[in-house]
Amino acid sequence: VLAALRDLQRFPVRLEPGPEPERGLAVMDQLKAIWALIQPFCESLEVAVRWGDPESLRSWRAALEAFAQEAETVKYREGGHPALFQTRHLPGVVAAMTIALAGVRSQRWANVKELLTEATIIGQAGQPLTPLEVSRPWSPFDGDVVINVLVLESERGSSYSAQELGLVLARRQIQKRSAPVADWLFNLLRPIFVDGMYDERTYARDFDRAEVMLGIIAEDQVLQRRAAAKAGLWLPGGQWHGRASARYEAYYRAPSPLDEIAAAVTAQGMEWAPVKGGLFGGDPNRAKAAIATYRTEFDRRMENSF
């Protein structure tokens, strides 16, 4: 995968001059080509998280660190157009969602910890960074047009031509989603997770739970970074917000995955499976703090879904 991504003939980082639709199509084609490149890795990652143990995950951890390092350094090494060098974040984003979904399905939270909190690289400022700190959901995308078109393509099962894309853009026919990145990941990963034992409803439920767990883990990492940093240093939040905040209140009128997770932490404390697996430093109070931070944006998005 790394060899392919570093082949600038295959995956250029500079956009050729031309009309906006053709340039947008070039970015879309690159994102789809990267997904095709890493899909087999994600398929193996799903099996590894479900059936392995932290000791057996060294190869996958090394791969995640390599993907994060590539995404962190490509713009400094190659320069180029943000819309293209940002595509190098896609492997990390899709892998993180794969890990979280497999963790929800298997409850092997020690494996999730190994891959999303123990895996680290050294950032440009010399600080250690986890995969979730390097690549957030919007990191692969330079704006919202391309990702919204990718969602439409993934749902209709065919690709836009440059001419069709130009008409869509000119006529403002794109129905922008409230969570296009999450919607695209949902469609991309469905073939990996929906099988004879996993129906569509169960997949949708577990995707929401995985998204929320990623958000809470990411917020915990931000809170720990802020606590260790110098006073006054600003750090962005985890940013893993997508489908779940809109779907549950607007469609189900039922407790959201965040409500269910918060209730489980309160009821089970040290016995809550993610804490027992070593996430949140094995401390339920750290989990509660991360949930409270995550809830602020989650609730705002839920209110705006009406």
C-alpha cells in the first residue's frame, strides 16, 4: 500500500490545470483508488481484531503507524495540492472505523486499545501522536463537495462523468448530508461486516455504537493531551461525530448509543468492558469525562437534526 501511495504517477499530489469538474473528478478517482487499495487490509484487520489478541496484532499496528506517518509527512515531503495530499489520511480513517466496528462486534477492547491508543508516531512538532490524532474523519477531504458526491455514487452504484459532475455542481443539485463522511464509510464497510450472521439493521446499530466509541476514545486522548500540555495550549476535539447524533433522535425517538454507553459506565464502573480492556487508562472516571466532553457536540448535532 505504501509503495503504491508513494508512486506519484499513480497517486499524484499535484492537480493539473483545468475546469473544476475535471479536477474534482481527479480527486474522487484518487480517493476511490485508495479505498480499493486498502480494502483487503481492512478485511484482514476486521478478522484480526475479532479473533486475535494484542500480542498477535503487531503487524497491523505497524501498518497503522506507517499509514499515520505517511499522512503526517507527505505534504512536507512532496508539497502539492491539499485536495490530493490529504487523501493519504483515508487509510487511517477507514482503518479506525473498521477497528471500532470489529471491537463492538467482538468486545475485544484490549485489541482496540492496542491499535488506537498504543500505536503512535512522532509528529512534526516532535510529539507522539496516535492514529486518531493524525487522521480525523474530515482529514482526507478538502471541502464537502467531493465527499457528498462520493456518497451519492456509493448509493446509486455508478460513477459520475466529468460532464455529469459539472452539471450537478452548476445546478447545485448535490443534496448535502449532515454527516457525509460517516455515510460514505457506512457504505464502504458494509460488505466487510454484513454477512450471513449480520443483517442490515444490526450493522447500522453497531456502526452507530462504533462511531460513538471512537468519538469518546478520541476525546479522552485530547483531554489527556491537554492535561499534560502547557497552560493555554489549544488542541482541537476528537471530531468523530456523524450518523448517530442525527439518526436516533430524529428517527428512532429512542436512547442514543451515547446514552446507552454512559449508562453502562455508570452502572458497571470498573467492570465495563472497554475499561477492563484497558481503554481510558482503566479508569471509569476518565471515560465519564470523555463522554461529557463528547456529549456537548453530540447534543448540538442532535438538536439540529430536526
